[in-house]
Amino acid sequence: MKQRSYALLAAGTGAVLLLSACSSGNASGSGDGGGEPATDGTFTLALGADPGALNPLMTAATPAHELARLSYDNLVYPNPETGVTQPWLAEKWTETPTSVEFTIRDGVTCSDGSALTAQTVADNISFITDESKGSALRGVYVPKTARATADVAARTVTVSTPEPSPFLMLNLARVPIMCDAGLDDPTAANKATIGSGMFTMTEAVANDHYSYTRRDGYSWGPDDTTSSTAGVPKDVVATIVTNASTSTNQLLAGDLNAAEVSGPDQDRLDSANLTTVKRPSPGGEMFFNHIAGNPTSDPAVRKALVQALNLDDLTEVFTGGRGERSTSMVSVEPRACTYNSIEGNLPDFDLSAAKATLDAAGWTAGSDGKRSKDGAPLNIRLTYETFGDSTNAAADLAQQAWSELGATVVITGGDSNKIVDVLLSGKDNTAWDVAWEPINVALPSMLVPFLSGPAPAEGLNFSSISNPEYDAAAAKASGLVGDDACAAWADAESQIIKSVSAVPFADKLTTVYFKNAGLAFGRTYVGSALRLYQ
């Protein structure tokens, strides 16, 4: 299903809700546009859809959160390029599996001139967890059971949970911190920006543009960015451009400084040698139905189906030549952990070996080449979400490979609503054998309800996976923090890959193009990262 579909389902489990994916960067590792920094100037970026209501604590809309990064700061900055978490509103922090204590910088001010204090931060957490407030971030970035307390004199805020909360600090790092006036009147933040960020909104014209101007005296951005840093624009205009060809034309003409463009228009932009930042998102993830009676409940069948596929070729076709092989099931940036759960854990592409795997498991080929076992034919039903011609072509490629293996293969594509109904409604959990459907998560802990526990409609484990090794490793990882936690989560995910229960194979890459502009750090439109060049 499309990115928002699983994200919304995952919200109930504490999973990341939105955050359009960040990138793996260009060759230089950033979106630095090069050249001499420009003095002042206007940075114009294209936004693919209108954000609607603007209060980032109350909406789950990705465009609204894209804009929020211009005007609202976060507690810390997880740098996607270095993997190091840097100070931002918090100058230091400590964490345990059940709590995080942040020390808030002294001297941070809000756009209305008021001070942003530890109490303000604690009030943000309390606002989100208060069910009566209706925050879209409750149970997503902030656990429903979280409790926040502040020591204003010491400038500390402590957020705690009664049970271990994996990656609590990094989840809290995603919260756009609202200033007191916005907490007191949430509707006011739909018409104005009430944060501590580099830019404040000066004009909002729905479905057309949103204008921002730089604050004087801003001095607490990541990498010590201030409002006086060379190249920081004086103004930012986010213009609504829904057509990729229009964005391309405006970029090439110099009417835009930045736009995310995918599809055939990329060829024109690539030839213009613009600065780029790549934004990956999960594309191809293959799940196998483990319910007894389905052929894919047999580990040998799952192994053989993977052995029969050239995953490099499949990725090339699936992404239309604009993607890359997955290295884990966690591919939404900024990732809490970066590891490779695929390498060494999947069988190699080898059709002869795949046939031998089935032979050894009793799936014998008849005179027509079709396989069966104990009278049951090897019928494989592949269900996948249709993202375009490339996914249809990839499904055809898999059908051809598995037919050569001796299976009778039926492929069924559909939109996100159809795939949700097939996989997650619980109407008939046996109605499919293989599903290609990405789960969009930035934290490995978010995968747990999809890889263990009850099947639909009681739960989200649509493949009916039962893997004690995964469960044990995930339980261990849930009680750890930092590098130890990442190592444990990598071990947990590898158990899923080794059993060929789920196989991520393709990440899609879209590209943000910059003209006479770039990002000083990171991979998203964080206000203090925007730079203009002469």
C-alpha cells in the first residue's frame, strides 16, 4: 500500500506516522549547492500538495510537517549522514529504556519573543499524551503512557514510561516543539507559526503558496547555525506545484530553488547537472503467508521461490531503474539503526538449486513440469500494490520465474485500499500466498506487531509469522538503548530474513533537485539547513 496507508495502521502501535523519507545524499554526502553563499535572497521550494491545517501537533499530513521544519525546532538532531545525534534545543541528554532526561539550552526564544523553557517542552509532551487534546502524534512519536516533568531552574525535562519504550529518545526527537501560545490555543497555530525555528510564516494562501521570513537572533541550530550564517536565506516561499513537469520547467528556468521530482522528467534535470539529494522509501518487500495449508507455510517453498528470483533484476524492473537493493526492513530516514540484515542471510539466485530444494521437500514435477506434493498442486497467488507499469512488469517477471520453477502462479494487483482489505481486514487470511507490500518504519521496534503476535483482525501480523528466535531477540532489544539496542534489533530482523518469512528487496529513490541552493546538513528542508548560492 502507499506510504501513508501502513503508516496510519502503524500509528496504533506507536510506529512513525509520516516523515516523508530523507535521502542517502548525493556524491558529496549532502545537498551543498557549492559556490559562494548568497547574502539574503529568497529560497523558493515546491511542495507537492497543500498542507491544510498547519498545527504540527494536530495533523498527520506530510506537507504540513514539511513546512513545520521551517519554523519548529526539535529537541535533538539525528544526523542521517553520520549517524550521530547532535544537540539542538537540548544541549545534552541521558536515556534509559524507560526514560530520557533533556537539558534545554539557555536563551532559546520563540517567534513571539517568549522564552522556551524546560516547562514548555514538558507541556508539549503532556499536551500530546492528553487524549482530550486530539493530537495526531499521541501514540506515534510520544507513547500514550509517557509522563513529562520539568525542573525549570535546572533546565531539565524528564520523559518517562512505565514499561521500556524502544528508541524513546529518537521518537521524542521527531516532535516539533510548540511554544506556549500554541499550546494554550492550538487553533492559533493553524494561522501562524508559534515555534522557535529559524523562520516565521508571513503569508498563507491555500493551494498556492506559504511565505516565511528569517528571524533575527536565532543562534541554536544544528551545526551551530545562526541567522547570520552565510547563505541562510532571508525569505522562504513554499509554492504548491502538483505537476512534476511544471516543477522541472520552473527549476530549469530558475523560478524554483528546490523540488522533489520523480519519473521521466528526471532525465531533463539530470542532464542539467543540478545538486541532488536522494530520498529513499520502501518499495519492494515480499511477505509469505505462514498459515497451514498455504504452500508458503513450507519453508522449502519460501526458500525456493527466493532462489528462483534474481533480486537485482527484480529491483531494477520494480523501481524502473531508479532504485537500489534493500539492506533491511527499516528504510525510512532518519533511521534509528543502520545495518544490513540481508547480506549472508538469503539464498543465492540459482534456479537449479531452487528446483532441488523443492525436490528434496517432496514437491515433485509432473510430466507437464507442474509441481505438487501429496496431491496438492503448487499454486502461488501473488498479491501486490500497483505503483505503475514498473511494478506490473516486476510481477510479470516473478510469475515467469516461478512458473519455470514448476508453480502455477496467479498475480493480482490493486490499489492501497484493495491491498489493505486483502491483508489486514481479517476476512480471509488464507486468500494469498505472497504479498509485495512495504511497511514504512524508521525504527525496527515498529516492525514487531507486523512480524509477531495475532493475525488480522485481532492484530497486524498478516503473514501469521511465528518465529521464537525473532520474539526472543526483539524482547532483548526492547530493554536496551544505543548501539547495543541496534545490534540486538539487527539480530532480531536477521531471524526473519533467515527463515525467508519476509524479504525486503527494493528501495525506491526519489530525488530532490537544487538550483543555486542546497542543504548545509541533513536531507530535509530544516529551516536552518537551507542555503542559497550565487
